[in-house]
Amino acid sequence: MSLLRKAERCFANQHTHKLLAAFVAAPKDITLFQQDLQAADERSKEGRRKSLIDGQLIAIKDNICTTEEPTTCSSAILNGFHSPYPATVVEKLKAAGALIAGKTNLDEFGMGSHSTNSIYEAVKNIYTQNGDALSAGGSSGGSAVAVATGQCDAALGTDTGGSVRLPAAYTGIVGFKPSYGLVSRWGVVAYANSLDTVGVLTKNSSMARSVYDTIKGYDPRDPTSLPTSTRSKIDKYVTNRGAKLQRSSSTSLRIGVPREYNTEELQPIVREAWLKTLQQLRKLGHTIHVLSLPATKMALSAYYVLAPAEASSNLAKYDGVRYGNKSADREGTDNVLFAATRGASLGDEVKKRILLGSYSLSAAAIDNYFIKAQKVRRLVQGDFNNAFSLRHPLLQHQGQSSQEGQVDVILTPTAQSLPPKISSLDKADPLQAYGADVLTAPASLAGLPSMSVPVSVSDDGRQDLKEPNTVGMQILAQFGDDDLVFDMARVIESL
Amino acid sequence: MSKAASVNGLHHILAVSRLRAATRWQSLRVSSLRRQWNLPINHAHALQTDAAEVNDVPLRKQLKDRAKRKRQFERIAVEDGTSSNGRQKEKDARLDKWKLTVGLEIHAQLNTERKLFSTAKSSENDEPNTNVSIFDLAFPGSQPEFQKATLIPALRAALGLSCNIHRESRFDRKHYYYQDQPAGYQITQYYKPFAVDGHVTLYDHDGIAAEDGQPVNIAIKQVQMEQDTAKSTLQPPSTTFLDFNRVGHPLIEIITHPQIHNVQTASACVRKIQAILQAVNAVTTGMELGGLRADVNVSVSHKGSDKLGQRTEIKNLSSFRAVEDSIAAERDRQIAVLEAGGSIAGETRGWTLGSTETKKLRGKEGEVDYRYMPDPDIPPLFIGEDLVNHIEKSLPVLPDNTLADLTTNSGLTTKDAKTLISLDDGERLDYFDEVRSLWSSTRSSSLSPSPAFDKIVGNWVLHEMGGLLSAAATPFSPKLVPPETMADILANLHDDRITGTTAKQLLAMVFNGDKRVINTIIKAENLELQHLSRDEYLAMAQTLIDKNAEKVQQIQQKRQMGKLMWFVGQMMRRGEGKVEANKAEATLKELLGLD
């Protein structure tokens, strides 16, 4: 199919699925867009494709800066904000010939698990249950739905505690979160810098790989971007292991199954899918190893201390002086600056997290919350280091347990349940809402590469085709072992 | 915050700056130095900004301060003695019972080419909002880019203050809301500063209080790097202009331990720290130009008690006078409160120049919790030992070492040497050096050893020049009498082409605006020393002896040798600059039969 035909189909899908509220902004200059598309199409026909993603339509989560469209983070405080510069990842996509399909909806500043905390419409999953709208997951729900419904070929999201993987699992697509520091965050509006990563949402892992290969790389503008020297060190490290592992279709992988991920809250359908996948993998000759990651139980709490703490700091800049629309109320009354603007323009969930974060950083609470959470983060990282056979390439000199870990990858479900009804979210206990990230947050705390891959659930007795028919399986690997995650994903996709 | 200013008018400026920031970004992308911060850096040349041209104003201010301090001394002396001012007496009596304790936090602008975390120029005096990068304005999605070169002046400062340099330090965010703070936080070094455990020694010549004795050693707790804020300019009634050129300019904050117990010593300490920072070329300008600001912590406790009293903090003092006056006022306030049976609240207070009391800015309940958080974007800073060693070796001479050099090698008296160092922000010392080297370049090196010459230069630069300055009530400037001219005068004097009297006359002429070359003046005014013959000396002396028989008698019979000098003086006066004192004296002695 020609690129033009494919693009047309995307446009048609955008029209059809408008009510799902995946997009918040279309490309600004349609004429230019068409010209670029035409040019890419010609390159493709003449066999001069710039890259594997030349001419592909890629949607961008609206917390990633583009210069043509506004960048709002789905927040009233950035309503109408135009960034004067593009994010590095956007530049890289364009340089590879990709077309920016538009900006996608999200939970305000990335804070949420269902993409419902937005100044735009709440994002809706294409799947329904008894006719009720289901959560698309969050916070990259707009990107996930755009891909799942064929409105674009791929989308960028951001993943801080599961924000790419969870919506991928809920919408039945692939969602990849790279190792921290491999993809530039320059131009990505910070939620929690030490956890934020740019991720990729696609229909399959090979497309995800193409997009990832395009956007990764050292960026001097991002101080947390790993320099080229470190990257080649990691590559060498992984290659050495590869020689031992002799990865190929016939070689078996050692797959870890952490006990702690088999939670009480795990829905039976999810547990069944997990077991079935493991059984199939074993049939292929891979070995399954039950292991323990004891800090997992504390990981979510640590995540919900650290992420809001960083968020409270990062969002301090939205005060109505430079960013944000100044409140009509008289600012500066009662000797309190900016309170009216921030009060009026930030959403409830954002305010809640700013308060949480401000508290946990306050002089009275920091030792008990922020510092403890950082320690838990270390424990979580230590757990993974003990589990993986590949040692952490950046922590070689630090005291790791002398006992070599036993597994190459870890396989868990991405979410504990199928997507919940949107109508049930309001009633849900807020703590339960945060529980949506329980299986994804540990990898974020440890900075590990991770991917959610859909596996189909048994067809027996499922009449309604509109109901979810996949469950997301989460692949985790050692820091820097991103390629192995893709390899594992291919194996699962082929089951 | 009490300064809740509305920010109308801001949007226009910001609209402009946003555009500029957008274009600036293009140039930002080019630079990509980063990461490996632990190796020596060869950017020293980039640090020489135009600090030299701003030296005039602080001098004037310093002279004024000096004069004021002198007046204060005199006043105190009067009051200690016979003054009938009861209130002052009461105050002094109080000071006998209470001990003042002061700690300082000094913020100084580093002399760097770029900002701390962006490649924007650090020059603030350009058109407002022209030196602003995307990060400086805290654009969403922007990130800091540490400029390694800013470390060089920071290290010079820390080493000048005898600090230990931490091999690893970190940057933290200090949160508070204000319109001059685009990110809502300042990046500073709270948990792990780059330098700790320094000290500064204050001597008598540094202007410490007499009660302190000497020398006083003030320990420095830490020195940290941090960002400056934007400059707010109030446009009454309700508009504030913001200039973001200053935002992100690298500062160092120097925190002393609370070890100062006298008002004067506090300002002497600030002065000394400023002098050290300037001597090592670490800072842009001095206090009076906004290059240096101080916060002071003040407490009082009963004399003899080891426990410190509750402290208050006075923020944002921008002159030495403000440091002194505000501490004195806050001390007196605290004593008054305590003596009235009250207690001191830990609070932040403010000071406006010329006022007589500190004003409460915010109490403890309104105290900002800065919520210090390690900056998650900025990796730890590793400073290599080789860099520290290199900078330590190339550190310019510190003022205290200069003193030793002037007294031992140049033969100046300690008093003169101290004066020379402390005058005019070091400019008088520079002048001295220049005159000295100009003069020595004109004479062959085999001639007299330099200390003798240095001493002459010292005399003229300090005393002769000083006399003219105070008579004219003019601040010093090297332009008044160019160093070349001064060297010319001294060379002529030393080579016996003119007499001392003529030399002074020449200096005064140039000082008062005579632009001619010295040799031209000497010729035109016929000032060249014409050596009188022995007969002429004898004749002149004999005339005087004849006319003053009484004095001659006193000399010869009562051995009143002082009278001899009277005769020498008379001869010099009559000789119109042609009589040399030593020859006159010899002639007189000969005639009077003395030896």
C-alpha cells in the first residue's frame, strides 16, 4: 500500500474515532504536511527511503514540545502555549522523514492512569464493556488510542511510572519504555525528571524498534542523556554477554517470574494469560524461574512519594508570570503571589500531587518520606540487580551481591486487570487508582527497559467483539539491555 | 512575601524576550561541552571580563565610609569621656552586659563569561532581556547545562578563603515563589557544597573593633555555587519590569560560622572577604555595585554565657554601612526586648538604608520552607585534584601576603603598607607598583637596591599624594597624576636635578591640571637645581649669622642644635629652590665651628 493510501486511511480513522478524544491538535499546516507526505511517498516508490519510518505518521503526546502546534500538557495553565523550540525526539523523527500526525491527549502533565484528567475530553478506549466506556490507561492514553485505532502509525508517549505501558496494555498494543537516559528528554515537559522517559507506542514491536532506533542517542542538551562513551561501554557489555548467550531462535532464555507480582488483586483473566504465556514459552524451550523481588511491595509507595516531590518542584514555574494564563482574580492579594493563578488553572489531580510533593519535601517530613523513598528506590534497583544475570553496566564497581543473578528477562503482567470502566473511576478510592501502576512503577524506579506486549485471551465464551481481548505482558530487562526486550517481544508476538 | 507587586507591563517585555530566547536557541545548539567535569579546564582566558572599568565608584564610597567610621570613633571617644548624653551611656552600659554574635552569608557574583547553567552571556548591562536562553526563562522542557568554566572563579574564591574543596558536590533546588525566579526555585548547593571549612583572618588594619584584639579568625562553614535572580525594577504605581539578563548568573554564597562579636568586625569581615575575592579575580564588582550582597544573622546573649541567643536574620544588605548599621540596630532592639522581659522570635528582618531600626519581614510562621531537593537533572560535580592544584598555584597574591612583601622587601613601615593595601580598593597599591616599576626601568639596575627606592615611592604615593587629595577633597584616581609623571618627578629628584621642594611643587602643579611633561615644566619655569658655589653658600650663611647673633649664641653656648635647623630653613627659603639642605647645614656648621 502506498504511503498516501495509508495516510488517507489514518485520516479516515481520525475522523471515525474523533469521539475517543485521542488527538488534541492536528498538524497546523496541512498543505506542508501533504507536501512532505508526497515527497516521502515518492522517495518510497523510488526506493530512496530515508529510514524505516520515512513517511510514517507519528503522533506526539502533548507534553512533548513541537513548534507548529501548541504544547499544552492537557493543562489549562499552558492553554495556548507555543514552544519556541522542538524536542530533540521530534527533530529526530522529522529528520528521518516521519510526519507529525498531531498532538495527543494525556492526563494533565502526565499525572494519572486513565487519561481522564485533561482539560480536553477524557480519552476513551475503543473497547467497551456492556456498552460502557473503558479507560484507555494513562497518562499516554491519547497516543495509545491513536495507534490502536489506526489514526497514526506510531506515537510517542512518556513513561514516568507506567504511562506508556499501561495504556498499551489497556488498548491492546505495544508500549516500550527505554532505559533511563537513552532517549533525550530535551523538550519533554518534566513531570518527575528522575523517572521520566520518552516511550513508543505501536501496533507491533518491530515498528516500535524502528521508532526507538530513530529517537535514541546522546543529546548534549539533556544532562541526563548518557554520553556516547557510556553507550558504547554498555553495548560492549551487552555484546560480551551475547556471546555467552548466543541469542538465536534456538537458544533458550531464562525467564524470571517474580512472586511479588502475583498480587491478590490480579484478575483471574490476567493471571491466566500470564500462566498461558509462560507455558507457551516453556514449550519453546525457554526456562522459567520463580524469583523474589522483595522491595516490590514498597515500590509503589516510594514512587508516589518521589514522583510528586519532583512534580511539585517542576511545576513551580507555572505561576502566570511567564507560563500560564494569569488569573482574572486579583493576584497578589493577601500577600500571596500566584496562588490565584495556580489555583484556577491547575487540575485537581495535579494540585493533589503538588501538595503531596510539597509536604514530603518539607523540612518536617523529608527524612520520613523523600529520603526513605530514595532508599527504597535503591532497594528496588538492588532486587533487580540480584535477579538479572547481566550486571548493571553503570554500577559495576558498586557492591552487588557476589551471587550472579539467574535470569535474562522478567515477565509479568503490565496491569492487574482489564481496563476499568471510566464511570467507576470517580467512585474509586484514590489509593486504588494509584494501584494501577503497581506492576509498572518498579521498572521506572530502577530505570530499566520495559515493554508491554499484548497477548490474546481465550476466545471461549466471549461474544462481544467490542470487549477487550488482550492482556498486556510486561517484559523487563537489565539496564541497557533494551535489545533483549525487543527480542523477547518478538518471541511473544510469535506465540 | 510582602513585596507582592503586580506585574502589569511584564507581558510586553516577556513577549519580546520569548522571541529572543527562541532565536538564541539556534546558537545554543552549537555548544556541546559537558559531562566529564573532572579534568582541568583551559577556559581561563574566557573569564577576563570587563571588571576593570567599574572601579571608580566603590572607592569614593569607601572613602566616605572611612570618613564616617572615623567620625563615629570620635563620637564614641567623646561620649566615653565627658559626654552628658545619658541615653548613649545607658546603651554602653547595656553592651557591658550583653554579647553580640553575628554570622554572615555573603553572595558574590562570579566573574564569568557565561551563566551557571546556560551558554547565555553573563553580561547584565546589555539591553534588558537580551542575554537570556531558553533554560534561563525556565521554558517547559528545557534543562540546565552546567558551564564548567564558572568553576574557575568559584575555586579561586574558595581557595582564597582557605577552604577545602570537595571532590564531589551536588546541586539542589531551593523553592520559593517570586517573580524574579522563573523556575520557582533557585539552583544552589545545600546538601553538598563544593567548598567547606575555610577561614579569614582579620587584623587590626582590616578595621576590626578595638575590643576584639587581634588577629580575629572567622571560620567559613561553606562556599556554594548558585544562581542569581532576575532584576526587578519597580515602575510605580503598580508595574514591575523584569530583566532576565541577570537570571542564572553564577553566584557564590559564603557562609561564616557565628563568630563575630562586634559590629565593626562584621563589616571588616565583609570588606576583607570582598578584598580577597577581588584579589583572586573571582568576582565582578564590589558591594556598592550590586556585585556583593550580605545576609546577617544576629543574636545577643548574656556576657559569660556559652549559649547563643535566638537569632534573627537581616536580609539583602548591599553596603558596608548597611551591614554595620543594621547589626547595631538589631543588637540594640534585641537587648531592649530582652531587658523588657520579652523574648526574641526567630524571624527575618529587613533594613532600608538610612533607617534606624530593622523591620520585621516575616515571622517564623510565615517562614518559607525552601523544600530543598537534589536537582534530578544535574549530575554530581566532580572536581579533580589536578584542577584544584593548578588553580591554587596560579592564585594571585592575597592581600595579607602583599603586606608581608611590602614590609620585608620594599621596606615600608607596617602602617604605610597597610594603608597602601587598604586604600581605594587596591588601586593605590596598583599605582604604587606602576610608579615603582616605571622608575626602576629608567635607572640602571646596578644602582641602589630597590627597598630604598620603594620607600621613596611609598612616601610620595601615600603622603605627598594623600596631602593633595585631602586638601582638594578629591578621591584618588591614577589619572590625576599619571604614574609616568610621578616616576619622572621622582627620577629628577633622585638625580639631584631638582630639590625636594621643587618636586612637591611639580606634583602640585600636575595635580592641579598642568598637563605639560615634567621636563618641560622644569625648563619653562626655570626650576632646575643650579648648584650654588661654595662661596655663594658661605656668603648666604654669613649674612644670616650676622643678622642673628642671639641665635648663634644659643647654638654655640647652649648647644641648642635645633636652632641650627632654623638657619638651614632660612637658607633654603632664600635660595628659591637652589639650596640643598645638606650643603647648607655643612656650611653653617663650618662657619659656627661645630662638627
